[in-house]
Amino acid sequence: MKDNNPLDLHLEINKLNIPADVRDATIFVSDTLLIAWKSAQSIFGERASPEVALAIFDRIETRMHSQSSFSIAPQVHGT
């Protein structure tokens, strides 16, 4: 994302009016969409499209919600 993008500017200007959980969720979704877009580009190159990125986003979200203890924090396995 560009520096000073419209979303970041909006969140900064309205930081006192946007509930923290809404702000956090918005940032999380935006960041995850960016990861999905980068993933689509990595896999499909010039054939990447917003539709493919959204499908990847849906798979990420499904995977996250299927884990027994969904958390933004990293999972530690084998301990």
C-alpha cells in the first residue's frame, strides 16, 4: 500500500470517532487482503486478479476460523 493511502488517512483523521475494535478489524482485513493480493501475484503472475485475491482471502479466513483457538497471536505447536 502507498504511504498516506486513503484508508490510513481516514483512520487517522477519525481516530476519536471510530471504535477501537472496528479500527483494528479494518486494519486486519486490509492487511490480509494485501497479503492475499501479493499471494495471487506470486502464484499467478500477470494472470492475478482481484477475484483470485478475494478467493485467497476467503481461504485464509476459513483456515483461521477452523483452528481450535483463533487468535491473531502466533500459534505454538508441539509443547
